[in-house]
Amino acid sequence: MRRDAFLKSMLVLATTAGLPLAARAGINIKMMIPANPGGGWDGTGRAFGKAMMDAKAVETVQYDNKGGAAGVIGLAQFVNSSKGDPNALIVMGAVMLGGIITGKPQVSLDKATPIARLTSEYNVFVVPAASPIKSMKEVVDQMKKDPGSVKWGGGSRGTTEHICASMLATKVGVDPKKVNYVAFRGGGEATAAILGGNVTVGGGGYSEMAEYIAAGKMRPIGVTSEKRLPGINVPTLKELGYDVVLGNWRGLYGAPGITAEQRAALTETVIKTAKTKSWAESMEKNGWTPALMTGKAFDDFVDAEFSSLRGTMHLAGML
């Protein structure tokens, strides 16, 4: 190859390596959703995938649901099958960190590549519409008398709703190890159990419960936020006298072994998508709070969250 031709080819490679995915033809994102259909991760992944296509940042998005163990099963499959793939993403968040802390799996998040935090959300506790329970105080009173008689339904062990139930027990003088927590593989299964009256009280992100609350099929009795959530007139656990405040957040990681340039391209695509009308509409519809964070700030945030959750779970008697 002549020297000028070689230099031109190298220039093309250098300038295209860091281009956003929109500049590369036919990009197909493979989105791992480490939960069964119907829950918060599923809703987040599919809404963000749609927004990516609406923004013309990518051509298509393929979804793969793999639920169980607070997302750790899906994480293991993602890490093992997508190494070096610059177009692979996995939905993750605080719930996955909790699952890693409690389950101590062989495959952890350090094998994948941090991309972005997307949203923040608080949990809501609900009872079926036909339940005789009208308030969180009634749940607490029943738990004090017989902890095992209160079935708490939610996602996998280590989820934020599990942590909150254990924290609540601790705050009211009940041994958190006696909390009768019924874990499901995803928000969809947990919702079905709540609607079917198979648990005493259920917990999950407000976005997962909103339509059932609006339809009168579930009765909200408490939220885990510092202040009442807009659009839902439900007391916080804190204002009810139980010092339990815990938020949930969701984000995206890329595949193991991608280059710095590929990570930058994915990050740029996520930032572009986060500014779209499509994503803004999804956040408003689901009651999600925008919480975009990328780069080193996100890396440091995840490390801090691991430490904070370990401390919280230890105090709640879960470790």
C-alpha cells in the first residue's frame, strides 16, 4: 500500500471509531433485560429502546428477558455471551447491587462496562383492593403480633422492597430475620400475586403499580420517599413514624471488553436518547425521575451505592 493511501485509511479508522452509533449503518442493539416481562426493568429497557429508535440513534433493538436472582442470572448470561460486543446493553440498577451483595455470585458487575444511570424511583407498598387492611399501621401491628403472618411480596431477594420490609421490621422492634418475604422472578409475577391476594402486602416501583392503583385494583398504603410523591396522595413511611427512606435507580451497562472509544459511542447515544421527547414522555407516564449520570461520576456512584447498600442491608439483618 502506498504511504498516502495508508495514511488516508488510518485517518478514516481514527475518525469513525469514536462516532456515535447513529453514524454507523445498520446498528442493532441487543438489550438484555435481566427480569421477566412486566416489571420495572422490562418497562425501562423497552421504553429506552423505543426512544433510541425514535431518535434514529440505532436501527433496531432486540430484547432478551432473563429473570431471576435480582438480575444476577441475566447478568451472568450477558457477561458470558456478549464479550467485546459494542452494541450490547444490559438494564441494571440498585436491585441488582442488592442481589450481588446477598448472593455473592461468581459474575459481578465489574465484568461489564458502566454506561449510564437513567432514572430514579421510589417504592410504593400496596394491598389488594379486597384486603381488609387499610393502612401501614395495621400491617405493622400484625407483624408485631406474628411476623410470619404478614407475607411481603416483591421481586427477588435483595430488592429495594425486600430491604425496606426488613428495615421497617427493625424500626418497629421485630427481628428482620422473621420477615416473611416472598420473592418473585420479576415485577410481573409479583403484581399477579398481589392482585390474586396471594400476599398480604406487595412492594415495587410506583411505575409498576400505577395502573392498578388508578383502576382501584390495588390500595397504596405507603411510599419510601422522603416526601410524598406528586400525583399520588399516599403518606411516606417516614411521616407515619417509621424512619425508612430508600430510593431505587436504574441504568445501563455495556459488554465486557469494549474499547474506550466504543464505550464513548454508547454513552453518546444514551445521552442523545435521554434528550428525546419519546423518553421524556415515558418518564412522565411512569413517574420516573430523570437521573442521567455517565462517565467517571457514574463509576464512582455505583461504588458508593455498593458500600451504602451493604451497610443498610447489614443494619436490616439481611446479611
